[in-house]
Amino acid sequence: MLNLGVIGYGTRINTIVKLLVNSGEVKLAAVMDVDTDAVKEKYIEPNGFENVNYYTDAEKMLENEKLDGICIGTRCSLHTHYAMLVAKYNIPLFLEKPVCTTYKDLNRLKSIPHMNDKTVVSFPLRLSNVCSYVKSIVDSGRLGEITHVQAYNNVTYGRGYFHLWYRNDSETGGLFLQKSTHDLDYINYLLGDIKPVRVCAMESKQIYKGDKPAGLKCVDCVERETCRESDINVKKLKDGRRIGEYCCFAVDTGNHDSGSMLIEYDNGLHVVYSQNFIVRSGAGKRGARIIGYDGTLEFDWNTSTVTVYDHFNNTTDIKVLAKTDGHGGGDELLSDDFISVMKGEGKSHSPLSEGILSAELCLAARKSAENNVFVDIK
């Protein structure tokens, strides 16, 4: 039985831990969190996990426990700090994205290459059934030479990034890092050996801004009954997502609500990427168009649909893949991958180097947007 430790136990990491434990090969042995009582009540006891040791100091947990793997699920700004600590003990690591939120932390992660193949970065999209199918078509040569990619993420649950703790972009690194890190990773994965060389980007804040007092909560606002974004009115929409308590029109509401990137690769290929957090209901879409000389492929995770247009035979093939939970089945494959790494039977399929590359692209995009310049990728 593999002994697992967790540093920072929240909703996302709970999904992974349950998959690991349910495999029958992993036991949750120890948890480090700043609020262990809350973790016990919300996650550990409802899951039926037993004989778990609790810590409020990560280093003490690493010193006292004999662990085969560590999952890091803290707030984003702490991912690198704890990854560097785990690297001292050379323990296999499951690291939530983004792997870092600053250039300083990016460079720190580059200093631990021994952790590359034993780190599984939480990039489920690259392992999803849709991405695997698309990858097989791209690698088959059916599309010919790839010349252009148009990618997009129209986020229907975007209000959470302005109502919840995510609104503090100094904590998260901003929405390029929060959301684009997934998208840029699967794009790099699909394109194979070519590498990005420079980025330019723009971001804007058109809706989620205002002059309401900092720290204002919906419950204390005089416009709670009439505001379309208030907690009570959002509940009426039944959008199924967590609803935050803070006003999204306050002066301290961070994050852009629309962003775009242009990425150049070393063979001259361009990737155009856009994200927005305004769309709702059926307007959501996440996927890309991959354009080659012989054909174009388009896919959308929301519908699990992959369409291939043959440029010279004038044919169109449409395949609808089976819908699966957990990022298109990617979460389950991530957990399987981490078990393999913990057992020493294989290398990570989403290694630390890929997390670093995706984070560097996102950091470069933010730098570009803030300074109105192209930013080179080193």
C-alpha cells in the first residue's frame, strides 16, 4: 500500500485523493493544512478515510511520515514554495496548476530538474479522451503540415473568478495562469516538438469592475435585490456553480474578464488564443481549430465533438466521443499516472517541465499585456 501525504487539502485535491484511494493501492496517511478541523469535517470524515495523521507544519509531516507521494493543493501562490520543500526529500509529487505565479518562482522550479519525471502536474486536459483522439489524428499526418491554431475558452462559470477568493489576482497570478495554463499545455502537447519563442497579449476588464467599496459583500449591499450578479439572483439562475460572497463590482475586484494571446513557434506557426468570462448557458465553448495544409480539425470539450475537414477530397468527418466525468476522463488518468510514478514503474505524462513551460507562457502574456510589448520565451 502506497502512503500518501497532502499539503493543502481543498476541493480540487479531494477529487484526486478520492481517485487515488479508490484505486485500492493508496492510503491517505497524512494531511498538512492550516485548518485541520475544517478538513476533517468537510472531506476526511465524509470520505470515510481513517487513521490519518494531521499537521500544520509541512516539514514536520515530511520528517515524521514515511510517504510514497505528496499532493500539493494549496492556494496558487504557495505551490512553488511547497514543491521546493518536497524536492528536498525527493518524493514523487502531484502538483496543482499553475506551478508558479511569479518569474522568481518559475526560476526556482527550473533549479530542481531531478523532480521533472517524478512530478505529475495537474493537466487533465492533455490526458482526456478528446485530446488523445485529436493527438492521434495530428500525429497521423492526416492534416498535413500544421500552419495555424485558433484556440478559445468561453467560460460559462466565470463569475466565480470575481465573487470568490480567485478575485485576488495577487494570490492567483491572474486568469491567464488560472485558465490558460491548461489550454496552452494541451496546445503544446498536440503540436509536439516545436517550441514557443515569443508572445504578445492583451487583456481588458469591461464588465467586472466598479466603484463599490473594497471588501463589500452581497449580503451587505443595498442593491442585493436588483443586482443581476448578487448571490440571491445568481441562485435563481441555477448555474450549478459555487457562488461567492463578495461584490464583483467593488474597487478591489481583480482579474481581467477578457484576454487574448498571439504565440509564435520556432517553425513560424502561430497560435491565436482567446478567453472570456462573460458568456453564460449554452454559449460556452472550449477547444480549438488546428489548420493544416491537407485538412482542418476542430474540437470542443463541451460537446466532446471532433470534426475533420479534408481540404482536397471535400469531405467532413464528425465524431462525438463518449462524455466522461473529471475533465473528460483526464482526472482518472492523472491519478493512474501518479500511482505509476509513486511505484517507480514509469515517468510522468505531465512532467514538471511542461508545467514550467505553460506557466512561462502565461507570465509572458501578462507581462506583454501590462507593457504592450512582445515577450521572448527563453
